[in-house]
Amino acid sequence: MTDTTTQQVTRQPSRNLFQKLEIDMRLLGMIGAFVLLCIGFDIVTEGRFLTPRNIFNLTIQTVSVAIMACGMVFVIVTRHIDLSVGALLATCSAVMAMTQTQILPYVLDFGLNHPATWIITIVVGLVAGTIIGAFQGALIGYLTIPAFIVTLGGFLVWRNVAWYLTGGQTIGPLDENFRKLGGINGTLGETWSWALGLILTVAALWVLWTSRQARARHGFAVKPLWAQGVLSAIFAAAILGFVAILNAYEIPSRRLERMFEDRGEILPEGLTIGYGVPFSVLILIVVAIVLTIVARRTRFGRYIFATGGNPDAAELSGINTRWLTVKVFALMGFLCALSAVVASARLANHSNDIGTLDELRVIAAAVIGGTALSGGIGTIYGAVLGALIMQALQSGMAMVGVDAPFQNIVVGAVLVLAVLIDILYRKRLGA
């Protein structure tokens, strides 16, 4: 009696370039959509959209929404929603405006442009935002009131609290040092911008290669060396290219002359200086990096995603989901206050309509960036990219001459389309 054995040879399916690079196809699609959007608007505006000046303005306009979108990722991941972010931004802006123009001059005799004014103002605003966010989180976590209801009420309450704090008036001008955090009034300059770019490039490459070594050390599959090199080159080119574009936006000659005159110097003939990276963009970079580390490397971040994935299982495993909700909304309030710093500093005053419709933009940015409304899934870098796409869409339509009401129609349609694409993408992954 003879036994015959058949050997089955299993062949690995061929992998395309993007699979070898291990790039998230959804992220790649977002980047592709953003690039096509920019190219399309640049063609329609006859080359005005992709100029250094417009890209500079686009970045500083994106920062406020992007900062809040980073916090909204955590809120949505835990299966909640926050409809009060724009109103809370307005309240924090009003608190800071009144602090530096009405309270400090009379209580501590600190007038505008005092060295301590902007620091005290920001601390007061951040504390106010954090307390309000924690209060809303307590209502949701401990009193079990749905987040939709609590934050919808907050949307109405905090918008009108801001109005009463200022008496319905525009408050300004704000402290000169405070205004430097808004964008064009405060930048790193060319030299420090290049230094920042090099630091970020080295850090990004270090993360890529150390993560590869960690995967190899634990026996996981790693990218081919050539794929790792290509990905490293893409990261370096993106970071340094971004810095180069911001440095290419030159300070107008009249303003440059005044800057030299203020220092008692004469502007050398033919000298040009670029703005470089704005302080507000630096704030966004820090927020994005810190929250990414929190999401991936800390117990707090793991609890957030565990709770969003399965709240009942998370609670049974010992996670205090109620206290976690308070902390998530307190963080959201803190980021709303930080966005209020950037937004009011960019405008150089507090106005009653500051933060209007930011609820839509922030939620849309998070969802377009890949955060699942069902909870448990989301990334910080996706939310920042989503905010950039939203701002590019609005800025492009404004440059083309599209009316504001129709801009909102388009943004709303894009939000619905993004959710639909996300649903179809996740169904395909689950198939």
C-alpha cells in the first residue's frame, strides 16, 4: 500500500507599489483629492492659488479648525459629539479679550503690551475652556445626558455668554505680543524655519527607521529597504518643501522698511526677507505631535480607543469610562481655548461672529480625515489633513467668486459624500 501525498504550492499574491510602501489607501486617496483640488483651483484662478502668499494664508486660516479637529477625533472615537466647539471658542475669546483690555489694566495695572499681559491672558483663557469642557463632560459621563443634547445646549449657551461678556461689542485692538500667535504678525523667519524643518525631518526619519527596527526585532514583517528609503525621501521632501514655500513668501518692502526703522537701522538696498513658519502653525505642529503620542503611546489614549471600540467591554475591564469622558471633553475645551487664541490673534480683535459654523468645519475635518462616527477609529494626522482640505475648498471657492451661501452648500455636500465614501471603504475592508 502506497501513500501519495500532494504538495500544494501557495503563491503569495503580487503586491503593488503602495502595498509595498504600506501606505494607507484611504490616506493616499485624501492626499490625491487634496492635490487635485489645489491643481484645479490653480488652473481656474490662473495660477493665483498655489502662490507662496496664498499657501501661507491657507495654512494660518487652517490652524484654528485643525487644532479643534484634533480634539474632536478623541470625542468622536469615544462615540460622542461636540456641537459647542465654535460657541466655546467665542466664549474663551471673549474672556481673553476682556482680560487684557478691561481686567488687567484696572486690577494689576497691566496695560496692553505689558510683558506679562499675553501670558496671563492665555492662561485665563485655557483654564476657562478646560473648566467648561470638563463641566460638559461631567453632565455627559456622570448624569448620562446624551452628548448631542449637552453640547447642543452649550452651542446656544456659550455663544450668548460671549455676547454678554462683551456687551455685543467688538473688543480690540488686542495685545501686540498676543497678536503674534495669530499668523502673519508672528513668524520664525527664514533661518529658524529651516532649522525647524531640519529638526522635523530628522525626527520623522528617526521614527520611521526605529519603528522598522522594532518590528524586525519582534519578528514582524518589514518593508523592503528600497521602500523604506522611498518613504523617507517623501517625508523629507514634504517637510522641507513646505518650509521652502513659506520662506518664499517675502515681507512687503514697506513693512520691511518699518521693521528696520523701529530698530534704528536702514534697510539695505535690494534686501528681501521671507516670513517663514508662523507661530500658529508651530502650535498646530506641537498639538498634532503631542496628541498622536497620547493616542498611540499612553494609557489615556489606549483607554479612549478601547472605550470607542466597545464601551461595555471597556467598563467591564476596569476602565472608568465616566471619568474618561470628563477628561476627553476637558481636553476638547482646552483645545477650543487654544484655537480661540489663534483665531482672535489672527483677527487682532474679538468679534461676536468669531467661531461661527466652526462646529460644522471641525466635525467635517475629523470625518473627512477618517474618524468613524461609530467610534473606535480615527487619526490626528487625518483630522489635520481634513481641515486642510476643507480650508482649501473654501478658499478656492472664495477666490473664484462663489457666494458664501453656496460655499456652505458645497461644504455640507462634501461632508455627506465623505461619510458615504468612508462607509463604502470600511464595508470593502470587512468583505
